[in-house]
Amino acid sequence: MGFTSGAWAISAPPDAYVAHLGPRLLPAMRADRDGPEAAVRGGEWQRAPLPDHRTWYEDCGVCVHLC
């Protein structure tokens, strides 16, 4: 994230940076995915996924239409 002219911006890292991290992160991601806790997390996500992002602020009395 960066701060630009009074607004937050989210941008993807450069491909070269991601390629540099890949060899370090992929083994950890595979180990996590193959662990028993991953199935538990997957089941929790299937039972209660995040709601549609367009409804996130309706419960506070404010509805922000982003599209």
C-alpha cells in the first residue's frame, strides 16, 4: 500500500519481486495446504464465507456503492 495525494492505493508488487519470493514461499504454502488444519479452515470457509463486499457497510447505517 502506498499513500498518494490523500488517497490510499493498493497495487500489486512487481513480477520480479514475486518471482524472487516464490522459491521461498511455495514450500511453506504447500506444507500449510497439506496440513490437517487446512481442511478445517476450508470447511469453515465453506460453511460461512465472507458476505458480498457490497453489503459490508449496510449494517452501520451507511451503504457505500462502489460500482
